[in-house]
Amino acid sequence: MDVLKSLLSFLLMMGAVAVIIGLLAGLFMIVFSIATGVDEHLQE
């Protein structure tokens, strides 16, 4: 039973880490697209 609990908590932690990495990647993509838009707007 202990092995199952530790495996489940490990999978849950990996899932949480994956979600955090995904959120950070999305945030960087949003910031990068905004910066690119501002840069294009300034160059016109």
C-alpha cells in the first residue's frame, strides 16, 4: 500500500511540475508576442 501511495504522490508531483512549466511557457509566449507587436508598431 505504501508503494502505491508514494507512486501516486510522485505522479501528482510530476503533473504539478508539468502544469507549472506549461504555464510559464505560455506566459513567456504571451510576453514575447506583446513585445514583438510593440516593436513592429514602433518601427512603422
